Amino acid sequence: MAGRLMIVGFDGGTWEVIDRGIEQGTLPTFRRIIEEGCRNDLRSTIPSITSPAWKCLTTGRLPSQLGAYWWAALNREEGEIDFHTSGDYHGKELWDILGFVGKRSLAINIPTTFPPNRINGSMISGPIIPEDSVYTYPEELAAGLDKRFGYTPKEEVKLSDDQSKGTAEIIRKNSQLFEISRSLRKGIEPDLTFLTIFLTDTVQHELWTTRNDPGNRIMEVWEAVDSKMADLLAELEAEGTPLIIVSDHGFTEMKARVHINQWLMENGYIVLKERIQAKVPLGTRIYRRIRSWLRRHNLTGPAKRVMGKKVRQGLAKRAQAGQEHGEEAVVSFNRVMELIDHDESKAVCFPDGPLYILNRDGTDIDGLIKGLASIVLPDGTTPIRKAWRTEELYASMGDDSGDLKGSPPDLVLEMEMGYDLSGGLRRDGSLTGSGSGWTGTHRREGIFMAWGEGIRHREFEEPFDIIDLFPTVLRRFGIPAADDLKGKVMPIFEE
């Protein structure tokens, strides 16, 4: 099987968790991969978010070349949000290029691949997938996945109500994907297999503050992954197939969720067509805090068992009040976009950093940049590292063409590590606060590992960039990369 390659991606894969598991002796397979192969940081794009980061990995292109800067873009003519599907991105993906030279590929669960493309091989789309949609190529593959594995593409798992049950479901789904990959690899014998595990991101978002607790759920998920990776290594070693492991970004503790649109509204950049509802009543807010604490500590079930009937009825009333005032204390980004008066407003910020100027003639962009840089939170911290002009940001990464694809934002806000940027508005008018239930957020530094036949055992002085994977994989198959790609070949293969 010379010339083949296996790639496994972990959404949100981060060294803090993996290194701790290796030190504790609970991730022996990852220890073996590093000891026998190589490791490095993999620097994500800005913003460091699932989309467009996975597409940067599979195309070798920056967001400015892809025409995608988040999960969606602003339709300036309609004043609406246009969510991206796989056909909206500029640039060919790894399986497209390999298909041109007769190589077969198997792509499984990679975000931003819906709807599935027609490739030389098979594809199972990754998040986000609408219900009752065709999510495989060839289409008939889905029936076999359902019949043999009971597989459905739904990725949402709730950890808030029952951490034990939610964790077991994540482990089951992850294991299912490894088994599907194993079965399909035997069947179609692909030259390239690219499998992505998405739910590592989910458990880390929700339970990050528990990551160092004995027997924590995050490590439980990674230990189950490690066991499946041990089986995979045995298969790859027998075949002589090398392995590459990547992530789209890393993880860190969330210090605060910052609602930049609140600042824009207070400073006259956003005008709403109607006022948002008053803040949620005090009793409902207290109820939510108790509920959140119980969920975070996995005590919802025991608490219900010891409550009397009157207490449960009272809590039900509080829940109903919460529904009447909005389930959370935050007005969602989608709702904000409906409320904005696009004729009177000057700017709006999407989640994670893309900021669109709605009235370019009447907006002092330099003044806006200066104002954003001066934002100081109540604890005295400055959450925005830099407010980039979009063309300046991606020129600093190598795309100096000035040709920004798609519907580019005018600015991209790069946040300091640990500060998550929301697109919503808080009902109480504050600039910070969660409303998401997340305790972890993304950091730019993700993971890279390589192991197996033909992989060099070495250390690296500089991190790899997320766009470096594409030309590296093409080099493995003897295919030159296009001249406009900015990534570099990773020096991981023996010459």
C-alpha cells in the first residue's frame, strides 16, 4: 500500500489535554505517536473557528482566497445572513486534486463538506447538515451506514442535563466513526483517508473548567479516542501507511464572552428598529443560575429527586417566565440581524470577529478601529488584540493580491486569548457575560502529529500553519501545488 496516507482530524484538539493525559499515563497511543514520530503546533487562521479553518486545511487557502470568513457572510443587498455550503468556497480540495490524477479518497465527517461533492471515492459530509438531507456520496452509501452502523449525521449532544449520558453518547459516536472508517477503507482501498472527530470540540466547550478534575469527562472522551487510535495504528503499521493528525484550532479557558455589538449600539454604530425586551426578572435570573450550577456539576437528576412537588412547580413557573422573556439573557445574533435598521446603522459584528461596515460613506473607519482598540472591560482588561482591516490581515499571512473573495468583512477583530466574541446583545445592556453555557473557547494553536512509515522523527523550531497541510499531502503523492498557494511543505517525510 505504498503511497497511501491517513489523516485524522480532531476539532479543537489541544496540547493541554493531550500532554496531561500522556503525563498521567492515560493516553499511551498518543505517547507512542509522538515518541516514534513528530509533533508541532498547528497555527490556525484568524478567526480561529471551525469554518473556515477546516476548509483552509483541505484547500491550502486563506479565508481571503476561499471567500469565507465565518460560517456565513453578510448579503449586503438583502441585509441578511447567507450561510455557506460546500459549493460556496473557492478552491479545490485535496480529494479533488487527487481525483484528477486517478487517486481515490475517503472523506468522513469533515466540517464544511455539506452537501457532499462528487469525488473519486466516497464522502460522508460533516457539520453542519440539515435534517433529512443527502449527506453522502454516492447517495446510496447512507443506507448502508444506517443499516450496518445505525449511523445518523446529527452531531448535537447535550451535556448540560446529564454529563454521564452525554459523554457516553459522544464516545459512542466517535467510536462509530472509527469503525465506519475502518470498514470503508477495506472496501474502497483509498489512497487518502481523511477522518474528522468533531465532538471533542463539544465536550471541551461545555466542560473545560473540569479538565483537571480526577475522572473528568474531557479526559474520558480522549481516553476512548486513544483506544481507537491504538487499533488504527495496528492497521496502518501492517499496511505501511503513514498517519497525520491535525486540529482546526486549540482550546483554552474562557475568560469572558464579549458582546461587541453592544458597544457598537452604545456608540451609535447600530440602530435597532425596535427596543429589545427588558432584562429578565430577578427571580428567573436566580433560577437560571441555580439551574446552570446544577447542570455544570451533573446534579440536575439528584436535585429533582429531593425537591418537593411545590418546589418543582415553582421552578416550572420560573422556566415558563424564562421562555416568555427569551430562554437566555442574550438576544441571539440571528435576532439582532432582524432588529437592525440597516439604513440607519453603520456597522455590525458577526460572531468570532468579522465586522461589516453597513454605511461606508458615512462611517469613519479609522475612528471605529481606534474605538474598538480602546474597549476596556470592568476588570481592566483589553479584550481585542487588534482590529484588522481585512486586506491587511490576510496580506500579513501572505495573500497580498488585494482580491478578497466572497463577501468579505471590512474588519476582522482578533481577540486576546480566552475572550470569546459574541454577535448577540445582552438584555441587561452589559458588555460581557455568557449565556452560552460554555467554559472553554478556541485558541489559535492547535495540534499536529505525524507517525509511521517514511515519517521523520524530529523536532521543529517554528509552528506549522494550517495551510501547510495541503502542499504537504500533495508532495506525498508527487503532485505540485498551485503557485498562488501560500503554504509550505512540512519537512516530515524522509527524502
